[in-house]
Amino acid sequence: MIIILLGPPGAGKGTQAKDLAQRLKVPHLSTGDLLRQNVKENTQLGKLAKQFMEKGDLVPDNLVTGMFVEQIKSADFKNGFILDGYPRNLAQAKTLDEILKQRKGRLYVIYLDTCEAIIIQRLSGRRICSACGANYHLKNMPPKRDMLCDKCDGELIQRTDDREETIKNRLAVYLKSTASLIDYYERQKKLYRISGNDEAEIVLNKIINLVSAEDK
Ligand code: AMP
């Protein structure tokens, strides 16, 4: 099965993708994580992508899609996969349609419908581990020790694009470029709406119930 997680920044796509991957035992692919890794390693792609990411803009399609296609080809995705952060506009959705034509497995596009107040609260309190990338939240999911990762002792930092002015731009970019994908997949009868306002565990169970019931 192939699952696309769709929704605004702060809807919980990253958290759900990681948990779903564990529960369903399929890999997940996050274009945001891959891009951040490239920035951290100062690769050519990272150098080009950084300026767009810091402003909360989309990284141009030619850069992201090349990276995405390489990843899909090289990883063991034959039993399906979970996508977090791709596609983010119509051109990317069409590229993905072409890729999926050559693959078996039912497609579920899960739209995490989330209200703006919750998005802002989640993004402004989010902290990530600078070493392993694990996600925390100052209020909802604090680390056991002050600003240190529970898993690897790395230092917790705020993503540069989680600052208030950048959050506003990311939401605007989402509305302008990504939100139209809701209609796109609804027309293909692939879209499933789930509230992203609830706690992570509740959302996770709703997704698992949905894909398990539909797959029978
Ligand atoms: P995310 O971790 O999914 O919130 O992504 C962080 C940032 O990476 C986004 O704000 C974009 O700048 C960039 N990004 C991630 N995925 C894509 C994509 N599919 N297309 C263009 N830019 C992307």
C-alpha cells in the first residue's frame, strides 16, 4: 500500500509518517528530512535548497523531484511506502502519478484536516534533535532532560523555518500551491479526510483502522 500524507505544515504528517511506518512495517520517505540532511551535509543540493527552505518557500521542482526519484529507485519500496511532504504541487503530483503507474499497491491519500490555531501552537513549540532529527514539543511532548534528546543526547533546536514570520509564509505557500491537491485526489477518489486536530495516537489509530478496513 502507498500512503500519501497531505495537509498543512503542523498537521502532524512527520509524526504520523514515522509511527505509521513502524506499525505497518513499510518505509517512509520525507522530502523535508532528505533536504535538511543535504543542508546539514552542505551538499550541492543542500546549498541550493537552503535559501528556499529558510524562507518557507518550496524548493524548485527540478531539485526536489530529482532527489525524490533517486530515493524511490534506490530504496526497498517494493511492499509500499509512506510519503510525507511529496507531492506539494500539481506538477509533483503528476510526476508521482507516472511513477505509481509502474508500481502495484493501492494508493491512499490521507488529508490531515487541521485548524490554524493548532498549527501555530504545534509549530512554534516544536523542537528537533540536531543530531538524529527526532521531534519534540515544548508542551505536548517535552524531552525528559532540558533540551536534550531522549534517544541520542543530541541538543534540541528550533527549525529555522518554525519561527513565526516563516510559519506565516509556509501556510501561505501551502494554500497557494499544495491545497489544490485535495481536489486533485478527491476527483481520483483516492482522498480520505481525517481530523489532524486530535492527539497523535488518536490520529494514528484512525489511519490504521481506515487502511486496514479498506484493504480487506
Ligand atoms: P517539511 O519538513 O515537509 O515541512 O519541509 C520543509 C521544507 O522543505 C519546506 O518548507 C520546503 O521548503 C522544502 N520541501 C519539502 N518537501 C518539498 C517538496 N516536495 N517540494 C518543494 N519543497 C519541499
